[in-house]
Amino acid sequence: MSAEPALIDTNVLVYALFAERPERAASLALVESAQDPGANLVIAPQNLAEFYAVVSNPRRVSTPLSATDARVEVEKLTRLPGLRRRFSEPALSRFARPRTRQGSARRKH
């Protein structure tokens, strides 16, 4: 890999997951290269949040993942040794935790 760190785009992460995408082979090769600790790849919290949102959204992908499965995929990405992250573990849990609606009762006017 190059000496300069390379930020992996969210689309690459999504394409690597879905076999029906024509971009899958190249995307999967790049993601798999992150198995090498010297890969010098970088990912930002926004990439992981976008990845989670896309792969679990039936409007965005033909076979969406459940919230649990999407979180598992995010966690797999965070464990790749050649993929540096610019955030702490608590930041990961904030966006991938199932949300509950608080105060969802709306006022009627």
C-alpha cells in the first residue's frame, strides 16, 4: 500500500457486502486488504454510521440487514487490523445502539 493513508468511502464498504453490485469485486478486494496491518487505510465515524444506515434500509438496498446484523458488520470493520479508526469505542456504540422513542406523544393543536 501507499505511504499516504487512504480513507475508505462508505460506498466501497456497502458494495463489498452485496454480491449483486458490479463494483463488489474491487470493493471487496480493498476491504479484504485491510486484513494486513500495513494496509494504511482509514475510516471515519461518519463512514460507519452511513454504512449502518444504508445496509439496514430497505429503500437503499435490495436485501437489507437487520439492525443486529448491521451492527455485527460494523464491528467486523472496526476489527480489521489495517483499518485505522479516528474515534473511541464509545463513539461506535452511540450510533449503532437501537434507538428508543422518548417523548413520542405529539401535542394536538
